Amino acid sequence: DTGVSQNPRHKITKRGQNVTFRCDPISEHNRLYWYRQTLGQGPEFLTYFQNEAQLEKSRLLSDRFSAERPKGSFSTLEIQRTEQGDSAMYLCASSRQLTDTQYFGPGTRLTVL
Amino acid sequence: AQSVSQHNHHVILSEAASLELGCNYSYGGTVNLFWYVQYPGQHLQLLLKYFSGDPLVKGIKGFEAEFIKSKFSFNLRKPSVQWSDTAEYFCAVNSNNAGNMLTFGGGTRLMVKP
């Protein structure tokens, strides 16, 4: 396993700009998850995919947030019209089956100025 | 809805001291329980997990946790900590009914003094 990778590792943007993050899961993991972690808090679930199907997205923080996994491999998380409150670490995780362990990537740290 | 509480936000210990970090969850159904660790500058790593069976679970680096269903608890223990255990520790829970999403506690930041 090469592990879950995320790009970029850091992103600084101005308020109102759109940003997109990429996550590459461990190969053969069919489940992919996005979480957000703010300072001093545990990760907070956002959404997840089984293969290319997005099975839960009600926890996305607003309609400015969207995620895709078009071919069932890598995934992107987009935030439109960023706000200062979006500043956080965005984490991706993947797992093989329904109850299997989730393995986390290093995260993308977003700073909105 | 699931929720997880970690009672200790910051813990400072000397090397060789014993460690116990509290974790309580609220959920009425069958749950899976996890402890993750985040060393400084590194990503979240799984320390141990409980799905079923023996409620005393042993993980990596000498850590263990005990699932007490009647108390909705999954406390993490280590008999003798080392300086290298300095990290943030997160308890998490998921259930099959909730689509495998993990609900995390707020974390406990452990500092071990050499």
C-alpha cells in the first residue's frame, strides 16, 4: 500500500475564490471519505463514496461544497466562493469494505484570507 | 445521532507513568470503536479497533483499550508511556447503520516529559 495521498498539502486563497482538492485512495479501496478538521477539534465527516456513487452528502457544510469521484478512483472536493470560516484541514480516508478500517491521508490545509 | 466525548483535553505525564484516556460514546445500536493517534507533523494513524469479540483490545506500541458496553466507554490505556508517545489521541465510533462514517471525539493532547 502506498497510502492515501492528498494534493495540494497547503492552499492559501483569498475570500471568494474557488478551490479544489484532490485525494488518491489506496488502490482497491472502494470507499472514500472526506472529513474536515478545525483547530482543537476532531475530524468532522463531510461525505463518502462507494466506487463512483456518492452515498451520503447531507453532511456537506453548505451548497458551496461539492465532491466527485467520477471513475471510482481519485476524488475531488471543491469549495466555491470560499469564506474565512472554511479555513481548516481537509482530510481524505479510504477503506476496502463497509466495516473495514479507514486509512487517512495527510490532509490539505486551507487558509482563506 | 452518534456522539463521542473525550474527557481529558490535555494530559501531561512523565516517562514511565501509566496512561488512561477516557472515551464515552452515545449510540443505541451496534458500534465499532477506534482509537487513532496523530504524532506531531504526521497524519492520523490507527492505534487499535474493536468490532466484536474480546472487549479488551490490544493495539500497536503497547496500547490497549477496553470496551465496556454498559458504560458506553472505550478507554485507552498504556502501562508505561514513553516520550515518543507525545501526540494527539482521538477516539472514534461508527456503525453499519450510519454508512460507516466515523464520529470523532475532540481529541486528547498528550505530552510526555522525558
